[in-house]
Amino acid sequence: MDQKTETVDIAGFYDRLSGDYDRMTGFEQRFVRERPFITLLVDRHRITRAVDAGTGTGFHAILLARLGVHVTAIDLSSAMVAALKTHAARENLQITGLVGAFEDLPTLVRQPQDAVFSMGNTLAHAPSFDHLRATMHSFRQILRPGGVVFVQMLNYKRILASKERVLADKVEDGIRFIRWYDYEGDHIRFNITRERVDGAVPAETQTLDLMPFTDDDLRLAARQAGFADITTLGSIALEAFDEERSRDCVMLARVPDL
């Protein structure tokens, strides 16, 4: 079958993906699965104001807002932020949606936040460790003393050891979505192939470079940015982290109290 492949920047990659993103990720089905764990974090850390950094179409922003949290959501993709605003309006939820980079957060978010959530492997899009550390520093700047950052990434120690190629292969509404990796030097090439099951049109593949930051990288960046009480977990369910088996690498860290 003929196939078209295109490499674009981060914003362009997700702008093009925005129309398919909800069905590719199972938007509605995830609420039942993830709500108990996000509720636990909100209650345990007394979160009333939070930033969703790398919001995509707004799944975690919507979930937090449903729990009564005042949410500011930011993403590089204007199409993703537009989709978030559509979801929020449909549910009559007040969410501030911003198009911008994480380094802009200290100038965009003036009120101290209780938490920053960066989910869905967002931080793997940072092009270097220096950018990762700068991102963590931006997060720290907008958090109150005692505020927390909660990061969810894939466990790249396991992925790099196994050289896993296919992350997900899903059919939804007659469209097959395949998320897969190529390994190139110190980075990973992230590919998403979309094809009609009936073969009516050629398959299309978008590609984007990611940095496979590990749990060690996350902890170091958080520590250098001034976070304390840094904990690595294996999932948003707060399971123990196993570098050989855990699918996810989740980090929870806190800004020291004054």
C-alpha cells in the first residue's frame, strides 16, 4: 500500500493529530479508569489550583475541573487547545486554555499554583536535558511552597533495553492507529500511522523526535530545579517503580516549605 510520511515540528505534529486524538487515546473511557487516582492526589495534596502542562485535548484538565480544581491548561498546539475549549464548553467548565511553551509559564500564570500535572509522556518532547531542567524550573516558579509536580512518562529504561517498536495498535471508527518507534542515536523517532481499515486511502505516517529521558534524568532535573521529596512511581495508581517491568515512569516531587 502506498504511504505518505511527514516529519513536522511539535506544534504542527499535534495540530494535525488533534482531530483524531480523542478516539486514538480513548478519551471518554479513561475517566473511569483514572479518576480515583487523580482524586487521591487532589485530596492528599489539597489541590485547588493546578496547571495541566501539555494538555492535548484536555483530558486531565477536564478531570481536574470536574473535581473542583481551578485549571490552567497549556499546550504548544493551538488546535489541541481549541479542542480542550470545546470539551470544557460542552460541560460548562471554566478552564483557562493557553497556547505557549513551558518556559513561558512564569509570565503567563501569575497566581501561585498548588500543583503542576504533566502527563502523557509530554516531557519526552524536550530536546535536551538542559531543556528538561529549564521546564522543571518553570514548574517550580509557579508553585506555592509545598506545591507538587506530578509527571507521567513512559519508562524509557525498559523501552531502551527491549528496543520496543510498537507501542499501541488500535482500531476505532474504521481507522487503525499504530504508534511505533525507530531508534536513532540519543533520540527516538516517534511515529503515528493512520490507515483506513478498508484500504480506501493510502496510509499516512507522522514522525517526531523524542528524548528518552529516564527516571534518573527526571529526578536529577527536579533536584537541580529545587524540588524536594522526589519519588519515582510505576504508574498513576502510585504503584512501586520497577525499571524492568513498569510501563510508566511517574515522578512526584514537592517545593520545599518556607
